[in-house]
Amino acid sequence: MSNPFFEHPILNSPYERPQRHWELDDEGQPTQRILDSRRRAEFITPIPKPKKRKRAAQQDEMVFDEGKGLSTKEQQYDRISIINEVRQNVATWRALSSSQWQVSPETARLLQHWRHHKFGGLRPFFCQVEAVETAIWLTEVAPQSKSGKRLLDHLASANRDYNPELLRLALKLATGAGKTTVMAMLIAWQTINAVRRPGSKHFSRGFLVVAPGLTIKDRLRVLQPHDPDSYYKDRELVPSDMLDYVKDAKIVITNYHRFKLRERIELSKGGRQLLKGRTGEDLQTLETEGQMIQRVMPDLMGMKNILVLNDEAHHCYREKAGAADDKDEELEGDEKKEAEKNKEAARLWISGLEAVNRKLGLARVIDLSVTPFFLRGSGEAEGTLFPWTMSDFSLMDAIECGIVKLPRVPVAENIPGDEMPVYRNLWENIRKDMPKKGRGQGEELDPLKLPTRLQTALQALYGHYEKTFKLWEEKGIRVPPCFIIVCQNTAISKLAYDFISGFHRKNEDGTTTLENGRLALFRNFDETTGNPLPRPNTVLIDSEQLEAGDALDDNFRAMASDEIERFRREIIERTRDTRAADNLTDQELLREVMNTVGKPDQLGGSIRCVVSVSMLTEGWDANTVTHVLGIRAFGT
């Protein structure tokens, strides 16, 4: 049966405004019809409440429920996103002659450059330019028109309801659409104007870039004007005669974990009790907000009007006071712990920004995210759009413009009579047979006794990977495709890692026997000699620990000790400096491996398979990933 969408999904140029789109049915599936228009943005969005009225008595408001049964008297939801209205205003403005743009000469110059410059390398996508245009229009143009002021009032109302201490603006961009480039363009626009117009409150040359983890933080160094790979020069995002202005920017790039107040004095529990003395008052040994800010962003001290860029900003929100989420009660075990971690992370992130605002002053927070949606536990309906979102370029838009790969999921019925394919929701079918906790001091688990359904799923997906691997080799691609396995905990990740890459089984007499990996292309041991390969094909990563910058767990360090040592030797060979590897912590070394997967002649360039605990979805710019297997719950 013909399926035109899957056979030829691309309809538009990535460099032009989308003109066509695939029609989707009520369940989000392609109907195979092509419509000659741009796809509208439709989301379930909380409607910001109007400003409080002064009248004491108010008539009860009717509930117009356009939000699939979510609306109540306390909070209404709407499907028709204000994004469409903003998008139309920006499109109309874009079509005007430059003399009618109502922007500064510096902004006009940048817009002309981004739209019409003959780029020697990568040219900005339409979606990247449109996201920046939206921020420019709302800042420089909207205040000058009645329709613009009304949209700014909507944005102010949304922030009053959800971010009373901050002014946030969210730009939604699909995975792979290039948020880092958008951030560089925003920084260039703000800095050049701030340098040329030092008295303006609209512009800033001080920036705080906040990431959800160290992987993204490492990648964002290209935003620094003095970085060797700086995007402003390397990607020609700024005209050559304006580059010196960008060098005046003060940019601090950090991960939100650093907002956590640290102990200034390390005391044992007994020592703390002793020093309480007769008063019995707890010692205040935590640093103050001011000390935290001095530690995290010393370069911004003394600056005002700072602009924040939140990368993957869906992790940053203030949960509703007193909000009860009944669905949280349904969670158990690892899923409940993960939901609690999400809430704790969100509180830490937004509290940190509020502290910076109190001490230094923030002009605006610009959120960039693939999914600027409320998470479970926020007090809002899970999956509803942040109401301060003003721009959208969805995954379907990106697929139709040829920017990202088209994801495929299992569709065949694996077991007769089952409505949903077993492999579509693998975890629900195997979770009872998997270890419940992380790898501890208990009895050794046998990797070769993985549940049959999991082994079958691994073999099935690996069979497809094998064909992809051979195809890449035939085409002369210098790096292998990458297969990701995402696990629920360290016990499961170790079992999966050993099953596919090989392990030494302990015998009763104290000797060991090699059990080589069951998936040949992912083996880490030589098939003839049994010796470890000098460059492992499979790597084991605890993403959560690496992102937070925590010290590696002893169990995990033991699990990954061989690969860590091999990579240390490789660094020494490459740099010819015996001290080069000594200066790297285990976390830095493994992060470098992750950051270079799919990059020829670099530390992770030969990696074929990554076995991970926690997610590897945000900011990991490996464009060689072809297969993903989840051995975990994805509901949270």
C-alpha cells in the first residue's frame, strides 16, 4: 500500500517560509493529503487571566471549554494559539520595504544580512530567522502599533499569572532546528544595539545563558565571541565590520545546578551540634544569594538589564501554590522519583533566576525549547503550552522542510490479539522482570538472562542497524551510525551493556571466562584473542551524573573503568603529552566522549552504541543517531 508521507515527507525549502503541509487527522496521523498553506499552530494553552477588576462583586464567568475538557472556572484553556496572530504580524512586517520596518539601523542591517547575505557555509534556516524576527518585532516594532500593544498585553498577563517576578518570552523550535544559532543571533542583535545605543533599555550586552546540563554547557561555548569556533565569525552571523561590537558582550554560560546554595563551611553532624552552643540556633553556613551570584556569574556583577537565554526551558517553571496533581499519586517507584526530581530541578532553576533578578536586574528571559509545555507536577494540565510562547516551528514543520530525520516506530502486531505492538511500549511488557533499583552490593545478575522480549527487541533493532552500518560503509561515511539504549537504572544499564558488548564471567575456581557480546558490531572484546579492543565500540554512560557534574558513583566508575582507561591512553597518543590525561576528571573524559560521538578522528568518533541511564535527548548534537531503544518508562 502506498504511503506518500513516509516515502516523500519533504515539501518545503528550509530557507523559505513553508508553503505546504501534510494534513493530519484528529489523532495526529497523516491523511496523505497535501494542503497548499502553512501549518497553523494549535496547542492546548492556559488563557491568562485579565487584570483584577476593582468592583467587589463580579458576575460568574462562563466556561468556554476549547481545551478538551480541561477548562474550569479557575483556569480556562484554548486550542487556538496566539502564535498564529504573532506569526501573521511578523510576516506582514517582513514583507515591508526596509524603510518601513521601524527598527534601529543596526537591526535593519542584521536583518538584511541574515536574509540576503551569500553565506560561504551554513546559511540560517527560515525558522531560525523567524524566531529572532519574532523577538525583534515584539521588542522594537510592537510597542508602536495598537495590534502590537494588545499582543504585548497578552504576554504581560501570561507572565503576571505564571512568572510574577520575571518577564519571559518563549520561542519553540523543533529538535535539530538549531537553537544555538538562534541564541547567537539574539546576542548579536542585542549587543550591537547596546554598544551603539548605550542609553537604551531595550538592549543589553550582558547575557546569562542557562543550560539543563554540562553537555549543553560545553556545546554553548561557541556563543563566546573569543572562542576559536565562535558562530558570529565562523558561521558569518554578523557582518565583518560589526564583529568588534559583538566582542563587547559579557556572556556567562552555566548549568542551573550551580544556582544551588553551597555550604561555606564543611561541618560534620557532631561538629554542627557542638557549635550550636547554648542558644540551640542552627548555624547559617549556606552562602547567601549574593554570594551564589558572585560565584556563578562574576563577569555580570555590576551590570544591569541582563538578558537571560534559557536553553531547554521546559525544565524551568514555578509550580502553582497549593496545586494538587492527582496523576502524581498514580506514580510509583522510579517514575515517582523521577517526577520529584523534575519538580525539584524546576524550583531550583526558576528560583535561581528570581534571585539574579532581585540582585542584578533582568531585562527579559528568552526561553528556547523543543517542548515548552508544563510538566506533571506543575499544577497545570500536563503537556499544555507555556502561554508566553510567541513563536513555533514544530517537528512536523522541520520534517516537511528536510531539517530533521523522520522518526519511525514499531507498527506491526507482535502478538496476535494485542491492540498495541509490544515493541511500541516495551517497558510495560518487561518491567516486572527487570531489576528495580540501581546496581548495589547484592548478588550478581546474569546478563544472558535478560527477558526474552527484551532480547528479541534488541536483536530486531540490531538487525536493522547492521544493514544501516553496511550501507554507510559502502557510501564511504567515515563514522559509524549510532545506536542508543536508554535504561531505567544502573542495574539495567549494566546488564544491557554486558549483554551487547561482552563481559567476564567469574568461575568457582576464581578464574574468569569471556562471554563476548551477543551483538557482534557492538563487541568491546577481540573475537580471536579475547583482549579488550583498543577503541571500544560501546560506551556506558550515566547521563544524569554527568549533566549535574557530580562525582562518578563508585559502582559506575568500576563498570566503566576499562573504557575510561582506554580513552585516557588515546588522549596521550593523540596529544603526545603524558600529563594531558591526568588533568581530566572521569566526568570530563566521558563527557568529551559523548560530545564527540559521530565526529571523525575525535575521542568518541568510533562509538557505535551508547548505553545510558537517564535521557540523552537534550543538547547532544550527534547527528549520526539512527536507532533508539528505551528500556525505561517514558511517561514522565
